[in-house]
Amino acid sequence: MRYILDTNLFTRTVKYLKLGLLFSLFVWTFNSVASAQSPEELKAAREAYYAAVQNYEDGNYDEAAAQLKRATKLRRATDAFFLALEAKILVAQKRYAEAEAIQEKFSNYDASEAQRADVSKLTKIIEKGRIDAERQRQARLEKARKDASYAYSRGYKAAKNGNYSLAAREYQNACDGGYAGGCNNLGIFYEKGRGVQKSLQRAFKLYEKACKSQNVYGCSNLASMYRSGKGVSRDYARAKRLYRKSCDGGKIDSCLEVGFMYEGSKETSQAIAVFSQACDAEEGLACHKIGKFYMIGRGVAPDFKRAESFFKRACMISGKSFGCGYLKSIRNLVSLSNGCEAGTASQCTELAKRYTGVGIARTGPDHKKAIPLFEKGCNGADAEACYELGEYYKNGRGVSKDDLKASKYYDLGCEGRNAKACANLGYMYAVGTGVTQNKKQAAKLYDLGCSYGSAWGCNNLGNYYANGDVVQQDYSRAAELYEKGCNDDFLRACNRLGYYYEKGQGVTQDYAQAAKYYEKGCERHGYGCTNLGVLYYNGNGIAQDYTQAAKYYEKGCTKGNTRGCANLGYLYQIGRGVTQDYELAAKYYEQGCEGGRAVGCNNLGLLYAVGTGVTQDHLQASLLYDQACEAGLARGCSNLGNNYLKGRGVAKDYSRAVSLYKKACEGGYEPACKTLNKSN
């Protein structure tokens, strides 16, 4: 196929060649044929290309770009001519980055030297244009930042004056202008419903936007939402990451928050790292926390001297709010540690004791640290350390329970005149735990323990003398030992001594003294309370006072003495010392009965028999009488006999009734004897 160029086309071609826009129509024609273009498409492509050139020359750059795009589409290909023109158009449009990309593409095509020189001239224009464009962009950003900053300031001022609606609008403007603080503060408004309708979802989005712009407050608030699960699914891991980001950005409160979270999840090394950041930023609480880590050896080796330095710093920073209270304790620990390392056994023991009970940092006992120190103390002949090791093995605390080892450590402690070690070893001999049972040896050890100051040892030896067990029965000696135990605040001994004074056993009968010792015993044991209540009820040694009797019966009942419950039930039944109340009487009788007090069962049965305070129920009454009778209360047997005789709640059974009357009579209940005589 042949194509003939017309004169006008030739003239325009020459013009463009002079302008440096070389164009090979023969090559183009060849390419068109190779691409199977129709003559119409080729002609249209040429026309579009020339239109692009003309528009470029005339300064119509957008139209030039559109025509060049059309020519490329019609031709279905591009080459150095097209790319050179495209680069020039893009430069003219100030689209420098795109022009630079076309330059790079142009270098991969065949082009004449003249074309290459022409296109290379664009490089400096592009570079200068990019610099100018960036300068203008920065200027626009700076203006936007200033505008956003002014909006934030106006919002802050409005919020301070209580105009939250205006503040919200200004914060929105600040946020839209790229000021992250505006996003964060607007998030707070949405979270709290201040000046806007409350929306946790909107708050979340704003905090997220602020955080992405490196606003540490936004990150912290976003972390708080993830931690609490407020407005978003709870996610502790993400909360920790966000708090850590905020911390690393300089928000010290976030360092504390994530530190506490790391501590709670036992990521101690991480906790120490962020607390250290906060401590370096003069946050006293953080210094205090690190001091505690070194004090108790959590996540780090125990180091009392380093702990002291952190507590001291915390105290100086916080003005006595943190750290100061620990300084005296830690200095004492430093002294004990130094003494133990120097070989002073008692110092090892004292240091070990700091790890027991509430523990060194009031976080609970740490037996793993205490036991090696007690062992060091015991090996150095400190009797208290040996006793403590005996306790560990006896109770299986921090070690496997081992009664034999316990007895050996108690023995070592007793040899060192430790009172509790002797008494505990005595008990092991008394019951045969860890050693062969030997009550005589137990008595000797109780005696040693008592002489060294063990109130429990005195009490237990007193029991031996009271019962004539192993030693000759001697109430006077028992009373002496109980008194010694009571004076050393072993309150069971007080109860027993009170009983001796009430009964005149081993001492001259003295109700006032009995009341004194019962009252002391009542501090811990219901037995003493109930017995003191009996003295008030009877007026023995003290003025009769039913109100006081009721008070002490109630104390005794509350502390587990069921005799006190039964006695209190009786006072409520008869209305003596308390307002009469049959329901309360039934309640306390029931408590006494359940605790094995036969009189409680019997008296509750009487209430069921007549339906006072409870629904009348003869069968239930019979069951309670039977319970009282089985527990040895003669009246209970007699009352059950009455029911069998009359067929109340049970089938009539004369022989069963007689048998019960006989049992009651033999138990000393006189009315049953009379009834039995009548039946004969």
C-alpha cells in the first residue's frame, strides 16, 4: 500500500523538525502497517499528534495532553517522539514527578542525538520545578498547621470557659487540619459526651487518628479503651503496645500504666524497662516500683543496696509519697544481709524471717528465699532458725512434708533452748508423729518448753497433771501451769484456770477469780464466754445480771461454743435478759442441738410439741427427744417416754415408754421415777 503526503502536511513537518520535534513519517507508516492499522486510523493518529504539538506551542497543555493520548491510542504504540512530547507537556503542567518517569522511559527507546539533547534539557527544569513545588507544598502545610494550631488554641480556650460546643467545632477544625491534639481532645469529648453526642466509636476513631499522627495522648487513650473493652473488644496485648508507644513518646503516665500491666502478666523484665524510663524522667512511683523488684528479687537478683538507691531516689522525687517508708526497712535488710554474709547466724535468721509472714515488700511470704537462710542460721547453731525449719517440714510449707525432719530440727532448736521447739517436739512424742510415741518424753519436753517460755508447753503439761497422765495427778500443779500459760496469753489455759477457780479444784474456790480468767479466755474462745455467762446468770462471785449473761452466751455461741447457743435459746424462751422471742429461742436451740448439746435438742423438742416459735410437730419433737436421750439427757428420755405412752408423733408402745422412763430414772430424773412407780 502507498501513501502520498500532501503539501500542507509537508510544510507542517518541516516546521516541527525546526522546533526539534523530529518525526519520521516513514517509520511511523511502517509501524502502522506492522500494527495492521487502517489508513483512516493512521491519518487520525497523525492529525491528533500534530494537534498535540500545536496545542503545546499555543500553551494549551491540557488539550495537548488529551490529543497526545488520543494519538497514542490510535497508533497502539509509542516511541521516542511521543515520549519527548509527553515529557514536555508534563513539565509545562508542572507534573514533575511524572515527567521524570517519562524521561526514564524515553531513555529505553531509540532516539537521535538531537532528540536526546532536547529531552535532557528538561532535567534542570524538572529539578527546579520539584524544589519549587515542594517549597510551595511545605508552605501550604505550614499554613494549614498554623491554622489548625490556632483552631486548637481557640478550642482549648472555649473548653476552659465551658463552651464545649464551640470547643468541639474548633477541635474538629484542628483535627481536619492535621493537628493531632485536636483529634485527641475531640475524642475525649465524644467519649464523655461533652459538647457532642456521646459516641465511643467516634472517640475510638479520633484517638486512633491522633495516635497514627504520633500524638502520645491519643495512643494512651486508645490503649485505655482496649484495656477496658470500652467501645471496642478488649485486647490487653494491643493496649500494652499502645501504652508502650505512648511511653516511648515521652508520656510518663503511660510508662506507669504499661509497667503495671507487664507486672500483672509477670513480664517482669518489660516492667522494669518501662519503670526505668519513667524513673529516669523523675517519676517517683516508678523508682519505688524498681526498688521493690530489687528488694524482693522479682525478675532480677535480690540486691538490697540497689533497692535502697531506688527508694531513696523515689523519696527525694515524690516528697515522701513513695519510697521513704521503705528506706528504714531496706537499710535494716542491707545490715542483716551483710551480717549473714559475714557468718552471723542470728542475722541469717532475722533476714529469713523478713521473707515470711507478709514478706519483705508486703507481698506475701517467699519460702524459697527464706528456707536457705534458715538453713544457714541453723547450721550456725541459731536455735530459732532450727525451730522455723521444723515448722516448714511439719506443715509442708515450701518443702515436702516430712515429720522425721521436722522432729530433728525441733530437737536442734530445743537443744538451743528454743521454747517453741521443745513444746512442738513434746507434742510429736505425745501423739507419735515423726517419732515413736512416748508420753513421758513428751512431759519432759513440755516441761522444758514451759521453763523456756512456751505457754503452750505449760498448758499441755498442766493437762498431764490435771488428768494424771504419765505424771501423778496434781490439781495444784496443774493450776500453777495453767496460770503460767494464761499469763503468757495462751487463752485456753485461762479457760481451764477459770474452771478451777469456779469449782475450787487445785485452788481455793473464788468466783471473782473465775470470772476474771473466763473473761480473758473469752477474748478468743467461746468456752470462756459461755462460762462467764453462767456466772452472771447465777450471780456467782459477781452481781446477777441476765443481760450480761445473754451477752456472753451470744459471744460464746458466735465463737463456736454450742452450750452458749442452747443457754441463749433458753433466755429467749423465758424472756430473761432479752425480749422474749420463741423463734429466736428455736434458732439457738437448733444451733446447740446441732453442736451436740442435748439440752438444746430437748428444749427444741418441747417447742415443737406445743407449736411455739415453730409449727407444731409431735414427730419432730419425738425425734429431738430421742436425740437428747441418746446424748445422755434423762429428761429427753422421759419426754420421749411420754410420747410413746400417749402415742404422740409415734405409735403407742407401753413397753417402750416404760423402758425410757427407767432409763431417765436411772439418769437421775426424779419425775420419771415417779411415773415409773405409778405404772407399777
